Amino acid sequence: FCQNDLGVELQEELNEVYLWHGTSPESVRGILEGGFNLQLAGSGAGCMFGKGVYLAECSSKSDEYSSARAELPGVYCVLLCRAILGKVYRVTEGTRATLREIQRNLDNGEYDSVLGDRQAARGTYREFVVYSDEHVYPEYMVLYKRCFPSPRDDGVGEEGRVHMPKLSSLRATHGCQHWV
């Protein structure tokens, strides 16, 4: 076991990690009530690396897929998930040939998940894709507001900051009906 910054023991031999997942408020509710549903994978943002649960190391990447809820305007949500990555297959492109290669590696059991290394390919973010909904557990729901830098007279933004509203993060459990 290894311990992370949250003080939680993770199973290192399974390559268990914490990663972020951003989605719509409606999807968050469904995920918290019944877990991830791979049948819905890509319905909101596509599937560059195949149908799976897309996760990121950086919350700012997951924020790209988050949207505000009508009942709490301006409040966004991401999930901090425990994920079992197992043996990770690294790719840098999401071409059709890459998708066939990913599927072949998953089918023969050589790999368990994919690292879409867009950081190496395009200088953006790394995304992890887990192809079994049983290997991803939405442990925390994080609610937040986006705050953008204020422009100075010269049009250059000042350093931005994240504003966390006075809302508590909930520990997600299947069957959870509580929204803050």
C-alpha cells in the first residue's frame, strides 16, 4: 500500500490512483446514484481513445467538461475518483489505427487502461481512460465557482484565484440523494 496526500491507502500493486472527472450536473447525479455507465461514454464529449471513463491528473482539464447547474448558477462540479489503472498503455494520438491498437491490447489482456498523452503530443494535458466502470469509484464531489483574472489597464490579466463557495464537498456513495 502507498499513502497519498489525502492520507488514504491506495493499492500500489494495482496502480490505484486519484484522478479527476468532469461532467454535466445531470451526469454527476447519475454517477453518484449508480456509478459510471460505459454505455453513455462519449455522449457528451466524444471518445478519442475509445469508450471508457476519462480521467485527468489536473482538475483544470476536468473543468473543461464541467458545466453549471441551473439551481446553483455559476457553481461547477468535478469528481475526485479512485481509479485502478493496472498496466497502462501510452498513446499520443487518437487515430483509427490507434483505436484498433488499443482494442487489441485490451482484448488480449496485455493492458488494462490507456494514457492519452496529449501533453507529449500537443503540450496540453494527460488523460487516463479506464475501460471497466468497476475500476473507477467517485469518492468526492467538489463544487466550485470559476473566477477569472481581472484585466488591468494594459489588458493583461492579474493572477487569478479559485473561489471555493461555502458549500461542503460530499463523500460520494452509490444511492446518494444529497446535493449541496
